[in-house]
Amino acid sequence: MHILFLTDNFPPEVNAPANRTYEHCREWVREGHEVTVITCAPNFPKGEVFEGYKNRLWYSEEMDGIRVIRVWTYITANKGKIRRTIDYLSYMVSAIIASPFVKRPDLVIGTSPQFFTAVAGFAVGAMRRIPFVFELRDLWPISIKAVGAMKDGSYAIHMLGKLEMFLYRKAARIISVTNSFAVVLIDRGIDGEKIDVVTNGVDLSRFKSLPKDADLVKRYDLEGKFVAGYIGTHGMAHALETILDAASEMRKREGGKDFRFIFLGHGARKQELVQKARKMNLDNVIFIDTVPRSEVSRYWSLLDASIIHLKKEPTFTTVIPSKLFECMAMGIPILHGVQGESAEIVEQNQVGLTFEPENPQELIERLERLKNDNELYGRLKANCLSTAPNYERTKLAANMLLSLEKVVANKEVESKKMTIL
């Protein structure tokens, strides 16, 4: 089987969509399938092309057996509605133009949350007369409204909603990353028989329990400190001011000087957060820029607790942040400020403590419990390590591959029926 995958995020970028796509494609190649990825020059999240790459019309490389075609796009930082929309649209157009030069794919996958990638997937499928598979990583345009990027009831939101439903109906298969997304689609009239759920997961060859990296402990003066950290995109959806407020309050509490807070990553709100921390004189907060993919686990090792947080919005109850699984694999107890399906995973597997989103007081209370209760901490850590294999990326890639094989098999059956007729 030849799989054509459309995504505007791919390694050496290190965000969740890039990691998921690469790790799935790598496993499919190992199973003997041919995989071609159409993406762009790596530039996320700063909107700066990575060293060693150029924003060319066409560039082809091979990565672990995956053919990677990089096409030209309008590149901008991950902020500003108009510029980001132009960025998204330019990738859509370039991917569609590039697709005829890919020989004999059996199907095409378009992945969200960059919604126009799914549009490109539909268009390529129609042009090449091959099945279109929609990998659903986010519910657009609902999530756009949730972060306030567009006004509810606007014409743009209305049209995006119509386009969203059109794509769901036209997809030969929908691969949802959460059970909650699947329920929402079924409630909106989409046939549940064509929806499969393949959650996010973790590459256990990259993420495993490690002692704290001595060089980094020394560099950031963390010796003897209880380190809580947020690793990931600093975006509009994450409400990371909650962590800054907790850090500020922690300084006033007995034993508060023993805590440190790390923010690692980039995003549309990174500079605002840095400036706010300076105004608040938060000497217990450390900001670190995005690091190369090969270095990420070293920085994870610094954490005694991992903070996962999203705004207190009903939309985000359907989301499962991918970093949840990386925390488990590293054996790092989780402080989980997200309600809904992901909180259920944390509670059922006892891999961390949940707290109300945007509630710094509850976050502080959970932090102190983790630091002071060694028995609780040890139990959560052990549960993380025992639960992580349930979300091992190889197994999940195999599950998704089964769905893709069914799509191709159904296409072949339909073709035979047409031939007979």
C-alpha cells in the first residue's frame, strides 16, 4: 500500500502533530508499506526556517524510509489571524499542486488541526480518485471560538462549520484522536461506522524514566528544588497565567522557596508570559526556548511534576493533550488542569492529581501534596511507568494501519462492482 500523508508539521519540528505523523509513518514503512509525506520547510513555532533548510518550491528527502516532499509556503510566526490564515492556505494550495507528482498512492490522509490540510486531502482524493481519510486532531471551528480567535456567530465561523461537515461526510474514514470527538461527530449526524479512534501515544524508545540531567540541574540552579514544569506550546488555549499566579503565591508560603517552575517551548503567547513574569518579579520561574527533538527527554528529566493545562472551556473537555503520555513514559506524576476525557485517564490510572483549570490555589495545593507525601508520589510515579505501554506508539500505528487497509480494501471491492456493472 502507498500512503500519501498531508501535514504542515513534520520533524525536525517537535510539536505533537509532527511527532505523531512521523512515528506512525515510520512504523508503516517498517511493515513494508510505501509512505510519502507532503509538508513544508520546518519553521514551527517561531516562523523561522530551521537551519539546513530553505523555503523552496520543491525539495525531497528521505527520513527513516519515508519520502518527504517539502513545498513552498508563506511562513509566519504562530500568531496573527490574517498571516496564519495565509500560511494555512498557501500550504493547502502547494500540497494540492504537488500531489500529482506522487506516483500511484492508494489513499490520502489529511490531518487537522490545521483545517485547510484536510481540505487539501479531500481535493487530492477527488483529483486522484483515491479515498480521503480525515485524521481528526481538533474540532474546528469550535476550538477557534473557544480561544476567542473568531467571534461566535460570525459569517466566517458559519462557513467553516459548513466546510467542516462537508469534509466529515466526504471522508472515506475519520480517524479521531479521542473518543469524545467521535461522540460529537455522531451526535451531529456523521455515520459512526466510518469513525475509528486512535489516541495519541508515546514512543517508548525516546521517552523513558531518567535521572535528572546533572548538567541542566547545574545550569538552571535546581539542586534540591522541587521542579514543576510545563512543556509544550504556549498558546491562546493554554491559559498559562494560571501557573504564573501559582508561582507568585508559592513564594509567600512556608517552604515555597523550595519550588521552581519551568516553561519550555514557544507559541503565540510566549512573550506576553515572559513579560508578565518579569513584572511580577518571579525569580522562581524559568523560561526555556524550544529544544531539538533529540534533547527533549533531557529537559523532561528535570521535572518532579508535569503541569498540563488548558482554559476552562467546555470544548477542551474533548481533548487529550499528547504530553500526557510522554509524562507517563518518563515516570513523572502529572498535575492535570484539563477537564473531561483526559482527566478520566489520569484518575482511572492514578498517574497524577487533577485540579480545576484556571485555579492557581488548587494547583498549589496539589504541588505541596506531591512534594510532602512521598508514598503518594512513589505510587503515582510507578503507575505512570506501568500505564505508558498501553499507549505505545507502535501499537497505535498498527491500529491506524488496520483502518487504512480496510479503506483500500473497500475501494477495491467497489471498483470490482463497477467493473462488473
